[in-house]
Amino acid sequence: MSKNDKQDKANQAPPITQMKTPKVDEKRFVLTDKVSGNEYELDLLNGTVGPSALDFRNFYSQSKMFVYDPGFTSTASCSSEITFIDGDNGVLLHRGYSIEDLAMHGDYIETCYLLLYGELPSERAKQQFAYEIGHHTMLHDQLMTFFQGFLRGAHPMAIMVGVVGALSAFYHDTTDINDPQQCMAAAHRLIAKMPTIGAYAYKYSLGQQFMFPQNNLSYAENLLYMMFAIPAEDYVPSPVMAKAMDRILILHADHEQNASTSTVRLAGSSGANPFACIAAGIASLWGPAHGGANEAVLQMLEEIGDVSRIPEFIERARDKDDPFRLMGFGHRVYKNYDPRARVLRESCHEVLEELGIQDDPLLDIALELERIAMEDEYFISKKLYPNVDFYSGIILKAMGFPTNMFTVLFAIGRTVGWVAHWKEMILEPTKKIGRPRQIYVGHEPREFQLMNARDQSDQSETKKTDWKWFWS
Ligand code: ACO
């Protein structure tokens, strides 16, 4: 196939199929207000597998009451065909395929295709897709100058938020969300350019030259190349490292309606362009309760410092009055072992063996912490298992990535998931702008006070410091 033929083929979007909708069950639910005697009938909606959901969409208009669920612990914010999680049984499926199968037998590029287009690609479709992604990896020359505007010591996630947001200013030809071709091109550009932006953020922090992407390399190899190669020497990515990197990318590719994906959907629901939406997702991922946990795991292991101090930290994690949490443990959805952690645990041992790392003190602490926590009554009773971030942090450190790059690598892997959800959301015929409601607990209406009538004491000043840390 000639280069032009390949390009023409690659530019053809796989057909867009109408999204499936949940089935309305024959059973109906009636909520009874026992004081007024009013009754509200609710539909029960069924997905393919997993819990059903009560349809509250018309509840407010009938009852003038909201549904209160901060943190969305019981709320389905959308229906989706992309990913299924059964947290109680530790199951994660992408488009019906288990994460274990994808990680063991697939690769990242076909996982991207699967998430975006719904099916595993044929050999030919895979080649075309890889070609398309490979030919969008470079950055606009002027975009490269953006990096110079950051301090060398800037956190790379701060650079990611800024530069990815700026993509919309450079690739304006793919920001019309009503044009499917533009949407697809934007999706491909995002998947293709994230490794380049991440690698350049790293290179910039080192004061090293940016390494141009190499289209003859696989996605994972190219990422390693741009991160670790230098112009003065040849660099051939090690197959073991490339395999581990590819697996880490697969394991982070999507995780249904987590905080960052929900952020992308919410931002996108206003009609914002895809680059802006993904920048919002990156910002959300950065927090230590989400993608920032892999970095926090390493910081915690360093803080623990020695195996002998683990009991002290376990004690702190159990103490209700101490805001400390064991980073890399627990998950909102998994109340059983995180299946991604299981796969990564194996890879972790493989990589360390291949790299000849047997006596890393941080690794010793990590493995002992894992052992003790999994036997501890507090962790057992609260179903707090090591999550994917616990092992990814250890592997990435062994591979030579600095700690502050861990969340960037998570963001690179997750971009396809964000983009797939964004695409699904904008194609949804009944989409609405995301607009949660609230229970207002502030002041009742009151009269404006002129300055000379206001409280002038120091007491009014203390209110400014009345902030509590998130975890406390
Ligand atoms: N260490 C100690 N105690 C914990 C931990 C932990 N890591 N995680 C939860 N708990 C305790 C809480 O104190 C709480 O106890 P309580 O019932 O006595 O009040 C109970 O377990 C439930 O915790 P919640 O915060 O209500 O659980 P939630 O589902 O909201 O939080 C979260 C999940 C944010 C992941 C939490 O487990 C946590 O902070 N873990 C550490 C950070 C982390 O590893 N994040 C990565 C998540 S995975 C990912 O994003 C890829």
C-alpha cells in the first residue's frame, strides 16, 4: 500500500453506530411520601450486566425534591458501552473483554482501537490505526516554545494541563464537535501527542534536548525513546521495558466513570472542545486520591524509610484522628482485589528480575507493607487492598522514571479512555449539560449592610482560616 493510500484509508472513520440505551424493566417503583401521601412512580433501567438504576430524571419536576448523593456513591451519571466494573468480584471488562486478557494477549494500540471503536481491530485495521496515530505524534513548532515559559522545576502535570489545553489554539481545525471527522482527528491527535508532550515536560526539567518521535517504534517504545534517548547516543528501547510500559498503558487505559473521566464528560457536556476537556481531565487526575496516588505511594515509602517503621505507619492509618492514609490502598469501587493490581504485581516482579533489582530498600518496604496490610484486621474489615497505583509506582521507579512523572504516564495511558467517553457522550442523542443540584445550607436572605454597620472585630478575620484539610 502506498503512503497516500494508507493515509486515505486511515482518514476514513469507522462507521458511527447508534449507542444502545438501557432497557426499561417491566417492574416499576413507587416512592411514597408518608406525610403527604404523594406517590412517585420511577422506571427501573437495566444495563447488560451489573446493577439496575432507578430513573430519577423527572423526579424533581414531579416532587420539587432533589436526590442527595455527594461523591456519586449511588448515582449512575450516564449509560455507557465502554467499560464494566464489578467491584465486589474484582472484574474489569473493556467492551466485554477482561483486562487480564487484554494485558496478557493484546497491546496498547489495539486496546485504544477497542475502546474508541468498540471492536478489536483486524490486522489491517490495526496497521492503519497505528499509522494514523504514528503520524500525529509531532507537535507544532510554536507549541514547542510553550515549554520555555515554565520554570524548570515545574511539576510535569502542571505542564501537561497547560500544554494540552493549548492544543485547541494550535489545532483549531479539529475543534468542531458537530463534525465527526474533526472529532475523530482530534481524538487521534490527543492519543498521539500525549507521549510527546509528557516526554518533553521531562526533557525540559532536565535541560535536555527534545527527542523527536520515531514512527518506526511502537507506542510504548516511542514513549521510552522520547523520555530516555539523547541526541549524542543511539538508544534502543529494551523489549522488557517496552512490554512493561505497554502493559502499564493498557491497565490505565480506562476505568469507567472515575473522577477524571467524569470531569471530561462534564466539561464536554457544555460543548467545550476535546482538547479543553482532556486538559480538565488531566487536572482532575493529578489529585492524590486519584492518579496522583502513584507518586504519593513512592513519597510514602520514602517517608517510612525502613521496614521496621511499617507498624508505626499502619497504626497511623488506623487512627481516626490522624489524616494519614496508606497511599496505594483502597478504592471507591473495588472492594475486592483490583484486577489491574494483580496483573501489575506479576509484571512488577518480572521487571525487577529483568533489571536485576533484588535489593531495593523501597521495594522491600513496599512488599512488607503489602504483606502486613493484607493481614491487618483494619484493612481486611474495610476491604482495603493494594490498588494499581501501588505497583505502578514501584515498576516505574525501577524503570528509571522520576516520581513526579508517574501521574503523567497515567494520563498518557488514560487519554484514550477520556477520549472514548467524550466521543460517546457527544454522540448521545439525549445528552444534556451536566448540572448537579445542591442543598443550600447558607444564610437565609438578609439585607445588605453598609460598611459602618458591619462587624469590625478580629472575629470576622478568623473565618478566613477556617479551612479544614480534605481528609480530616
Ligand atoms: N488508608 C487507611 N484508611 C483508608 C484508606 C487508606 N488508604 N482508604 C480508605 N480508608 C478508610 C477510611 O478512613 C474510611 O474509614 P471509616 O469508614 O472508618 O471512615 C473507609 O476506609 C472508607 O474510606 P472512604 O474514603 O470513604 O472510601 P472512598 O471510596 O471514598 O475512597 C479512596 C477511596 C479515595 C481511593 C481511598 O481508599 C484512598 O484515599 N486511598 C488512598 C489513595 C489512593 O491510593 N488512591 C488511588 C485510587 S485508585 C486510582 O485512582 C487509580
